[in-house]
Amino acid sequence: MWASILIASFGTYAEKLLGYLLPHHMLERESIRRMTSLLPVSLLAALVAVQTFAVDQALAIDARLLGLGVAVVALLLRAPFLVVIIAAAASTAIVRYLGWLP
Amino acid sequence: MARKSGGGDAGSDTRSIDRNALGIGIATGAYALSFGAISVASGLSVLQTQTLSLFMFTGASQFAFVGVIGAGGGAIIAIVTAMLLGARNSLYALSLGPVLTPKRKIIPVTALLTIDESTAMALRYDQSKKESRRAFFATGLSVYVFWNIGTLFGSLGASALSDPGILGLDAAIPAGFLALLWPRLTGGSRGDNQKMWALAITSAAVAMVLIPFLRPGLPVLFSALVAVVASLMWGKTSRPIEGA
């Protein structure tokens, strides 16, 4: 675990450093810029889906989906980060406690 | 928030930069509480969690890293996912270089502090090099301090619980990713937002379809291909990129 933490930390730090050290034309290509700005949207959306529906390699609908729905409502209401997350976690915990959803 | 149009005295501008920087730091610090808790719930120790906040220091990558580990995706997939999400920081650094013109010996610190929030603040004040530098470092340092304090309290809090799952922390993970994604879906022009929604929904669908067939973590990596295809498709129609 430690090795992967250090490698990942070094790797992401190197990415930041690279932007300052490399000659400009290497990263400045329009296609690279566009791809780099779209990547987070794809990855984050996929992470939302996977973390909501996956149980190992199966798909399941459980209390997490309700939590995500509550998060959407909180975001639409422009709630701050922490409120969004607490609302999602709390609603999930409550329906589980009540036994309505696994 | 619009940049002040000229004329104001430098002192009050500096104060407003510092005030904004502090506010952004406190907000992200609150977010770090949930990162610390989720990281421990995913199986990392308090020290390992803190190491990520001290040295990786880029929220989405940190969340993704512990998310993949927690889901059983393994080290390599966790590292690759974190780095793909961190790739945008290279572009931030590239745009910031000419604005901040950091001296060689402070480049390592400047790089560490290069994140969404500090970049946005620096570019908001890019009319003046002095203000831009101030905005970058005030925001970067403020977020760095609060992010690490938040992480520590979050991880200590979660490690004191016998079963973090009981608090619905597993639902906090997708909510956290959604909160990171949200500004990218709603922050642009109407046309841009529609494209981003289309990209997000397609990527989510691709990942979900692949869940039963691939080991945990890989479906998310495959979704990156959707971004590659989209950027090729939209190549001709995209607006010119600012900065450069």
C-alpha cells in the first residue's frame, strides 16, 4: 500500500511540475488541451456511476442511490460541499437504519 | 465574482484576495473532512491518508485513488486513475507559468500548490502579476493548510468508529465525485454544458456496462476512452482555449 501511495503522489506531483518545466509547445497542442479538459468529466461521471451501483463486479440498487439523489437535490440548491456529502451519507444511513433499503 | 475594475487602492484589493483565499480554504477544508473519513473507510491508515493530502494534494485524484483501493481495484489501477485525473494540473501549470513566472527555486512549491482553486484565483487576477501571484499563493496555502487539517480530523474521526459503513460513508463517495463533477456540467455556456452532460452520461453508461466484465477500477479507466473520442469528434467545433 505504501509503495502505491508514494508512486501515485510522486506521479501526480510530477504532472504539476511538468507544466512549469517542459517547453511550452509540448503541451500546448489544441488536441491535448481539449482531451485533458474532457478527461475529468468522463472519469468523475464514471466514478459516480460505479461507486453508486457496483458491488464488486455486480450491479445493485441500494441505499447509495437514494444518497446520490439527495446529493443532486443539494447541488441544485447550491449547497456547499460538506452539506452535499453529509446529506447523502445521512439519508443513506437513515434508510438503512429503518430497514427500507440495504 | 467579477474582478474589480481599476481605480481601487492596492491595499483593499489585497485584502479582498486574502479574504477570498481564506473562504476557499475553509470550504475545501470541510470537504477534506469527508476525504479523510472515506480514505480510512477504504482501508488506508491515518498516516497513509495524510501522506496523500500532504504530497498528492489534488482532491479528485485523492478521492479516486482511495475509491479504487476501497473497491478492490488494486494499486496499479488506482495510480493510473489518479494520474489521469491529475493530468489537468499540467495544463494549469502551463497556463500559470507566464503569469506567475516563478523563480527556479520556488517552482517545487509552486507546483505543489497548483490545483483547481489556486489556478482559478490566479487567472482571475491575471491583469496584474503582483495580484495574480498573491491570489495564487494565498489560495494555494490556505487550501493546503485547511485541506490537511480537515483530512486529519476526518481520518481520526472515522478511525474511532467501529464500522464507518454505518454512517453511510459509502454513499458519501459518489456524492463527493458528483460534487467535483457538478461545476464542470453547469459552469459553461448552455451549449458547452449540454456537451458535458452528454459526455458524462455516456461515460457513466460505458462504465456501468463494463462492471460485470472487468475487475473493479478498470471500467472507470475505460470510460476515459469516451473523453478521447469526444475530443476528436468535437475537435473542429470547440471554442479557442484561453490562456496560452
